[in-house]
Amino acid sequence: MSNNHVDRPPSLIERITVDFTSEVPLYTQVKNQLRLHIERGELNSGEQLPTVRELALSLGINANTVSRIYADLEREGYLARRRGVGTFAVERSGQPPPDVPGKSQLVETLRQLRALGYSARQIQELTADALTELG
């Protein structure tokens, strides 16, 4: 390393990773990571996020996927988009914290199962089977 090297925290793009071999959809992986960065205060209120195109290119995913993630997180109160300016993290301190760690991931998984056509009863049966396997 040269003397000019300055330690800096990794950018948001450097902190988001995707596993293309995972069964978890890329959409869910990225959305959950962004949400967690905001909930943990690792993405400060008012901090600008990369453009849809920048994040999509850096992660190697479709820009429509990133756009949908940003729109969902805006609806959930994590992001604010200002037309012509950019997308920004929103202060979460005035909002109630998530009820239980991991709940948002569970809800997202349940939504995906419903989208695949599983009934509530089938999801309950799958969940009971999975919990039995876990011990």
C-alpha cells in the first residue's frame, strides 16, 4: 500500500452482495440487505443511494429489479425518492422498530409462497414440517 492510502468505509455498492447460486431470489437478497443497512444505521438518514442503473450494473442484476426494490422500500418508509435528484435513506428513529428480528424476511418468504400459489394451510404444513426437521 502506498502512503496515500486512506482507510474509508466501504460504499453501499461494496456492502451489498448477491449470491447467484442461492435459492433466495436476487430481489429478496438485495431488498433485505438494504433494509438491514437502514435499520442498523449503517445507511444514514439523508444518505443518497446509488442510481438504479449504478446498483444494477455493480450487482449484475436487472435494473427493473432494483427499481422495484427501491419502490417497495419507499412504500415501507425506508427510502424517499426525489424526482431528478435521487433516492435517499429515511430516518427510522421516529418509527417503531421491527417487531422481531427476521420478521421482514419471514413475511417476504410467505409472500413468495403465496405468489407461487400455496394456500395458507399448505404454508402452515410446510412450516410445521420444516420446524420438525430443524428439531
